[in-house]
Amino acid sequence: MSHNLPLVFLFFLYSLPLQASNQHERKPYIVYMGELPVGRTYAPEDHHQNLLATAIGDHRLARESKIHSYGKSFNGFVARLLPHEAEQLRKEENVVSVFPNTVNKLHTTRSWDFLGMPLKFQRHSIIESNIVVGVFDTGISLECPSFNDKGYGPPPPTWKGKCVTGANFTRCNKKVIGAKYFNLQNLEVSNLSPVDEEGHGTHTSSTAAGVAVKGASVYGVGAGTARGGVPNARIAMYKVCWSMSGCSDMDLMAAFDEAIADGVNVISVSLGGNPRPFFNDAVAIGSFHAMRRGILTSCSAGNSGPSTMTVENVAPWILTVAASSVDRQFTTVVALGNGKKAFGMSINTFTPGKTMYPLITGAQASNVSGDSNGNASACDYGSLSKGKVNGSIVYCLGTGNQEFVIKGLGGAGTIVGEAQHSDFSTATVIPAVYVDATTAGKTIDFYINSTKNAEAVIEKTITTRRAAPSVASFSSRGPQSIALNILKPDLSAPGVEILAGYTKLATLTGYPDDNRRYFYNILSGTSMACPHAAAAAAYVKSSHPHWSPAAIKSALMTTATSMKIKDDTAELGSGSGQINPVRALNPGLIYNISVDSYIAFLCKEGYNSTGIGILIGRKGFNCSTMKSPQGTDGINYPSMHTQIMSSNSTSNIYAIFYRNVTNVGLGNSIYKAKVVAPKGLSIQVIPDTLKFSGLNQELSFKVVVKGPPMPWGTRILAGSLEWNDSRYSVKSPIVVVNKPAL
Ligand SMILES: *[C@@H]1O[C@H](CO)[C@@H](O)[C@H](O)[C@H]1NC(C)=O
Ligand SMILES: *[C@@H]1O[C@H](CO)[C@@H](O)[C@H](O)[C@H]1NC(C)=O
Ligand SMILES: *[C@@H]1O[C@H](CO)[C@@H](O)[C@H](O)[C@H]1NC(C)=O
Ligand SMILES: *[C@@H]1O[C@H](CO)[C@@H](O)[C@H](O)[C@H]1NC(C)=O
Ligand SMILES: *[C@@H]1O[C@H](CO)[C@@H](O)[C@H](O)[C@H]1NC(C)=O
Ligand SMILES: *[C@@H]1O[C@H](CO)[C@@H](O)[C@H](O)[C@H]1NC(C)=O
Ligand SMILES: *[C@@H]1O[C@H](CO)[C@@H](O)[C@H](O)[C@H]1NC(C)=O
Ligand SMILES: *[C@@H]1O[C@H](CO)[C@@H](O)[C@H](O)[C@H]1NC(C)=O
Ligand SMILES: *[C@@H]1O[C@H](CO)[C@@H](O)[C@H](O)[C@H]1NC(C)=O
Ligand SMILES: *[C@@H]1O[C@H](CO)[C@@H](O)[C@H](O)[C@H]1NC(C)=O
Ligand SMILES: *[C@@H]1O[C@H](CO)[C@@H](O)[C@H](O)[C@H]1NC(C)=O
């Protein structure tokens, strides 16, 4: 046992100068030690120091290597370690896991009215104003009008957070009641403060809880009222992402450690990294401790769609949010010299100065004397001639940095013909529009070919309507790779072309030589969807302050609107569907999950008993003492899912799901099971009627999912169960994935 090293040996190592020289080879690891020790007779810091000294074998080096101690909401520390030292700490009896610090990334690429939640909708304003939404992000720009605190009272009495000031951040207010930053590695940063120099954190915070701002727009584009989902709620910013270095695990864990202790009520995390086992995943660990204290964590699902198996932030206690479109879109019109019009996408804030500009293709603007290997049709860097581009609109093929190439050569604008037309718009640095190469692009190409002096003008972007909602192509899809029987993402929320707050420390496009700096911007990503769902959770919580995080999540999921099915992956893209916050206030029934049920689930998933024991602060805990959860997934989840791992499986039973529902609707009620099953799937609900005689009564049922062995070509079979008593409808998707066919 290493911590019983003889003193002499320790002393010997202490005097070895060699040890210090590999200080630079050490990498930061998180040593996670679960629940705080009860009774706390000693400072966790001292304990961490001793553990570390034992592993490293040198007290001085241990002190130098230690980066930070957690200890407000859970136990653990961060230190620079060599791999064998990490291995040694892993064996320590109070350690759940030891994992290298990884860097996570942000999930960016008139939404509330669309969700049926108009500003004037009945709200519990007083209760809502006692709700604090904790946002883990790039910081916040207090100057944005969305954070005006006019009319707000003092922070809720339960609030224990602080306002940390610093560079370009001098104060909080009654709207943004807390702000902290985490830079545990002391990396060189431009603004050591909670200020937002990227815009992302200001955008997500104002989406969750910004006040209503009339006439908000991006230089006139998208004009309307900008507001958050819970405009009366308060915001606490925990800055964990830095523009050069991303969002590291150690900073995220520190944010959870503090936010839970500060008294936030809901947490919104719009970032992620590769999925990993829960005990090695900073967001899974932090959100578990949050859940134990009644705080729901909403996370973005990732922007790696439309490929399947790309979803991130997949722990069952997390609300994993996909991005869907709203019924508004941005359209940019190109008027051609022949009177025809072509339609495309972009956020073009520029008003044309002339009625028409010369229009040429990249090929026509090619630098013939150039020695570049670039593709002029695609307007590659170095392939075009400045003289030809100057003052013209250039039609380019492909997707890339055409805007910047054309800007650099003094072009008047660019039209980009995309082979794979994107489904969202972003601000452009010069007048620009992205069109479908096979339709609008053809029209433009044909016009240029048929005319000697082609002309065009790119008009300022206008707002149009579209059929909605549908899952954004970029939104990450399931199935997940960690807990195979939990469907993720859980639901979707608006995440396409969202107008919300921004910072003046960044330009609209984020590029330094763009000179537009503004308090609002239009962004897309599951990053934008996550705070919508966090706000919806806060909204439900303000009506039902005592509901568990699982109950709130269940309410949001079972009342969501199923997504339009474009292909067979609707449920893998959006889970239960798009959130409907107003319906979620009265879900009728809920699928509740206790902390013990999550523990039993972790046992079933094969997590180490000793580790679970430390996680929950029950020394000597043994999974064999838990009642083993029944059924395929072993948890009372509001959706039902399994992955068939072998196509040639001869089994006819795919899954059995055991569920309990609690009546939160009306005392006496009779719910009938309505099943929708696709061909090849039989779904049986036993019993198929639930008779409740009182509120908070819990009844059990099971769902048996059968079918013939899945044919190779079938990727997904999706059905649903809806409990219906004619006043309430409580819906769960049932999704069987044929893993080898994906
Ligand atoms: C659980 O983890 C501890 C500490 O890492 C280890 O000693 C033990 O063997 C593990 N137990 C099982 C059942 O894997
Ligand atoms: C505030 O931000 C500006 C612009 O990014 C920067 O130049 C300046 O150094 C910052 N001020 C401080 C005190 O860091
Ligand atoms: C064209 O290419 C030549 C040779 O590489 C280069 O010297 C010249 O600057 C280029 N012209 C423009 C306008 O880019
Ligand atoms: C671009 O056009 C402007 C005016 O149209 C002219 O003044 C300038 O010299 C041109 N630049 C080049 C590189 O041709
Ligand atoms: C140039 O790029 C276009 C668009 O991506 C492509 O269709 C074309 O084949 C490319 N040409 C060459 C010579 O690579
Ligand atoms: C336009 O002309 C180019 C070059 O001759 C040709 O490659 C392209 O197919 C033509 N486009 C249309 C729409 O006719
Ligand atoms: C759900 O379970 C928790 C305990 O796990 C309990 O406190 C809560 O009252 C239950 N019901 C609801 C609606 O949250
Ligand atoms: C848990 O209990 C089982 C059965 O009683 C026993 O075999 C096992 O060793 C125990 N595991 C731990 C980690 O104590
Ligand atoms: C349903 O409730 C019963 C009784 O409390 C419990 O034994 C069972 O584990 C629960 N089932 C699920 C799936 O949570
Ligand atoms: C299923 O197919 C795999 C690989 O094709 C094969 O190894 C396995 O034996 C098959 N299983 C059955 C039950 O046929
Ligand atoms: C379920 O109940 C709703 C009312 O909440 C009702 O409008 C709907 O028609 C019912 N659905 C079915 C399938 O019976």
C-alpha cells in the first residue's frame, strides 16, 4: 500500500532533484472522490494534499502539482500527474475515478411565441423571480439590454453566490445576480473576468432568462421582441470557456461545485465533448450532484449531425437537448439583371448602395497568370484576380471561406452555390448568400452564361415563414454509446437562427476585421436549444417548486410535440419531440426517478460498487444490497429504447420496460394506453388501463416489445405509447435500433 511508505523512503524521494524535472511532463488529471465526507472533521484540502503526496512521493512536488480542490458540493481535486501516479490514485479507497482533463467545445454553429408561450402568458412572476438559472458558458455582457434589471427586487434570500469582477466586468445587477470565472490552469487570457468576449454566453443566458426587449434586431434583420423563456428569473454566469483554450473538465467541475452550493435552481450547459463512462465525465458527475440536490441540468446534444451515434451529454439524469427549427427563417434575395430572382440563405445585414453590380463566376475571375493550384470555380484562396473581382459579385461553388476571399479582393459580394444546401443562416462579412447549387445556382449560372454583362444585387435579408418544426441537420443524433438502453437526445428545442443577446467585445461574425459590433446576433446550434429547455424547466419549476428534476424532465418529455418524420431517424434526432412548455405545466402523469433508482441503474450498468458507494457517500455500499431493477433498461425513464446488437438475433422479444407513473393531474382519473406500432413491431402494454383514485398515487405497468428477427435493411423501428384520459395525453416514444444496420 503506497500510503504506508516508510518515512525514510519518502524523505529519500523528497531530496531527489530529478523529480522536479519531469514537472512539465505532468498532465492535469481530475481525481474525483464522490460525495463530501459526512461530519467533515478535517479540511478536504489537507486530505487531498496527503493523498497526492503519497502518490507522488514528495510533499513539495505534491504541493506544486496540485491545481485545485473541490469541496463545496462534492469531493475531489485536480493535479498535474504522471500516468503511473494517476494509476496509483485510482487504487485509493476514497477515489471514484481519475481521468485526464479534456477540453470540451461550445455547441454553436421569435422562438418563444412559436412555442405557444406568448409574453403575456400567465406566469407565477414572484416565484419565477426566485428562480436562478445557472449558465456555464463564455461569460456574459451585462451591457446587453436583455439584462436590464429595472423592476427587480433583491436576489432571492436563498442565494449564496457572488459577483466576481475583473477586466471589462465591473458589476452584476438584480437580473444577473452572480458571475464567476474558472481558469484553474492559469492560462493566459485576455479578460480575466466573467465578461463575455465571444457572445455565446450572452446569447444563451438571454435566451434562458433575458427580459423582453422591443425592437431587437441585427442591423434591422429579424426585428421583433427578444426575450428569454423565463424573463422574471435571475441569471448566474459561470464562465468556464475561454476563447483560445475551450472549456476544460476541471473548470466545469469547479462550476458545478460552486453553482450547486450557491443555490442555482436549474443549470444550462451548452457545450460538450466525446461521450465517456459517467465516472470519467465532468458534466455527468457535476450534474449527478446537482440532481441529488434537486437541480436539473439541461445540456446541448452536440452539432455533429446528421450522422447517427453522435449525441453527447447522455447521462440519464441530464436533459439532453437537440435543435429544431422555428417557423421563421431568413431569406436573402438575389435580383438578377434579367429581372429574375434567386433565393438563398444568409444573415446579410448590408443594404446595397447601387441597384446593380457586375456579376461574374469564379472561373471568369480566375488569375490566369497565377501559379496557384487553387480551384477558381470554388473561389479558392489565391486563385482569383483582384482586378476582376474588384467591385463585382462573384458566383462561387462549394462551401468554404469564399466570403473572406472575395472580401480580401475587394469584391462587392458573393453568391455561393452549395452542393449540400445548409438549413441555417449566419451573419456574413460582406453581402453574401448561400444558394442550392442545383436549383437557384443553376438559374444564376445560366443567366451569367447567356449574357455578356451579367449584373445582380444581393438584397438585405428578409424574414419569411417555413413549415416547422424539423430537426436541424447539424443536431447530433442517437443512439448513444454509453447507456445503450436510454434514448438520447431527450427532446428538441429551437436552435436554428435564434436572435438573442450578444457582446460588443466580439464582431457579428467573430472575425476581427468585421467592424459590426452589436448587442444582438442570430446564432444556430444545439447551444441555442439548450437554454430554451433550461428555461422551460425553470418555468415548470416555478409552478411546481417541489417536483424532482426527474419529474420536471418527464413533464417536458411526455408533453413534447412529436417531430415531423423526414426519414427514419426522427426519434434519434429529437427523442420525444419539440418542447411545449405550456403543456408541460400540466402533464397529467409523471415518470419519477429517485436517487436510489439512479444508483440501482448504475449498478445494473456495471459501474463499480465501491465507486458508487463513494459517489453517494455510503461507505461499504454494495450493489448486491439493491433490489436489482427489472426489465431491459432498469430505470423509470419517460422514453423507451433498446439497441439490438446483432441483426441475426433469433430472439422475438426485443425488450420489456417496467414503469411507474404518478398521478399529478386530477384525483379520479382513468388512463387508457394508446399504442402506435410500426410494421414489424408488436407493443403490448400490461395493464392497458390505469385507474387512479387520488393525487400522487403511483401505478405500475409494463411494456413488452416483440417482433420477428430484424431484417438487415431495417435500421430503426419506432412506435409510441400514449396514456390518455381525454384531458391529458402522456406520450413516450418506443425506439428499437438495429445497431449493425446503422
Ligand atoms: C472497484 O474499484 C476499486 C477501486 O478502484 C477496486 O479496488 C475494486 O477491485 C473494484 N471492484 C470491482 C468489483 O470491480
Ligand atoms: C477590454 O476589452 C478590450 C477589447 O477586447 C480590450 O482591448 C481591453 O484590453 C479590455 N480591458 C481590459 C481591462 O482587459
Ligand atoms: C496573380 O498571380 C500572380 C502570380 O502568382 C501574382 O503575382 C499576382 O499578384 C496575382 N494577381 C492577383 C490580382 O491576385
Ligand atoms: C477597384 O475599383 C476602384 C473603383 O471602382 C478603383 O478605384 C480601384 O483602383 C480598383 N482596384 C483594383 C485593384 O483594380
Ligand atoms: C472546383 O470546385 C468545384 C466545386 O466544388 C468542383 O465541382 C470542381 O470539380 C472543382 N474543379 C477542380 C478542377 O477541382
Ligand atoms: C455555363 O458555362 C460553363 C462554362 O462554359 C459551363 O461549365 C456550365 O455548365 C454552364 N452552365 C449552364 C447552366 O449552362
Ligand atoms: C418524485 O420523487 C421524489 C423523491 O425521489 C419526491 O420528492 C417527489 O415528491 C416525487 N414526485 C414528484 C412529482 O416530484
Ligand atoms: C458485494 O456483495 C457480494 C455478495 O454478498 C460479495 O460477493 C461481494 O464481494 C461484495 N462486493 C463488495 C465490493 O463488497
Ligand atoms: C415502481 O415502484 C415499485 C414500488 O415502489 C418499485 O419496487 C419499482 O422498482 C418501481 N419501478 C421502477 C421501474 O422504477
Ligand atoms: C450472427 O452473425 C455473426 C457474424 O455474422 C456470427 O458470428 C454469429 O455467430 C451469428 N449468430 C447467430 C445466433 O446466428
Ligand atoms: C388524448 O387526449 C387528448 C386530450 O388531452 C385528445 O384531444 C386526444 O384526441 C386523445 N388522443 C387519443 C388518441 O385518444
